[in-house]
Amino acid sequence: MKNKVRNTLTGIVAMLISACSNQNMSIIKPVSYVDLNQFMGDWYVIACIPTIIETEAYNAVESYQLEEDGSINTTFVYRNGGFDGDEKRYKPHGYVVENTGNAVWGMQFIWPFKSEYIIAYLDKDYSSTIIARNARDYVWIMARSPLIDENQYKELSDTVANLGYDMSKLRKIPHNSH
């Protein structure tokens, strides 16, 4: 009887380990290099798997400014719940992780915690980007203009899917033209 129980438990443990290993996603590979000066400025959030603060964001814009010490002053602004909703403004601070080609940052909303910020895609002309996380919990598709064409959106969202994200959670961010 003990052997039967041991064999059953061993089998269950083996199945659990196998199931867990199948759930492990590969590490998201950042782009090879980011010219920080070219990356700075305004980025419109086109779509995202939102954090708790941005589930009802409209006209979302993230702006970056490179500081003399190499850190990145960040401002995230959006309207909450609609185009006329209350303006929300957050000012996290970014820190480039050394030896990553400037493509991996720590983003700090609350000291001392830094969130992972991987530049997983960046268009050659710095007109669109995808910011990802290895946890596959949040992702942001951003562009230099508030509206992109459907073909470009499909290409970017396909890239997000290929990174291993649950696409049912991706939310397009509404933007108006003014």
C-alpha cells in the first residue's frame, strides 16, 4: 500500500512539475540598442494590457526626458473613464539597466520598488515601440502619433502575441484628435 501511495504521489508531483515547466515562458529579448536621446519625448499608448491605474484610460501619453545622471524623468498622463474624465498624472522615474543597450529599464513608481520595463520592439525610425515584461502581466504598444493604421496595429499586436501574452486582455486606448 505504501508503494502504491508513493507511486501515486510521485506521479502527481511529476505531472505538476511538467505542467509548471510548460507554463514557463522564455525570457523576452530586448532590442539590441536604444538611442536614448531619440527615444525621449512623447509616446501615445495605442493599446495595453493595463495596470490597475489605467484600466479606463483615454488619451494616454507617456513622456520621457533624459536627465544628466542618465535616469529618465517620466510623465504618464491620461483621462480617466472618458475623453472628458479627470486628468490623471503619474511621474515614475526610469533607470537604465547597465549592459542592456539601454533597452531594459527599471521604472520606479514607489521607492524602493522598480518594475521591469523591456523595450521588446522598436521601429527603425522610432515611430512605434512595444514595452513588455517577462511576467507577461502588462504590455504597452506605443507610437509617436495618437492614431496608427490597422495594418500597423495588426503587426504590433501580432508581435505582442508572439511574445506570449494573453491577447484577450489587450485593450485599445481611445484617442481623440485634438
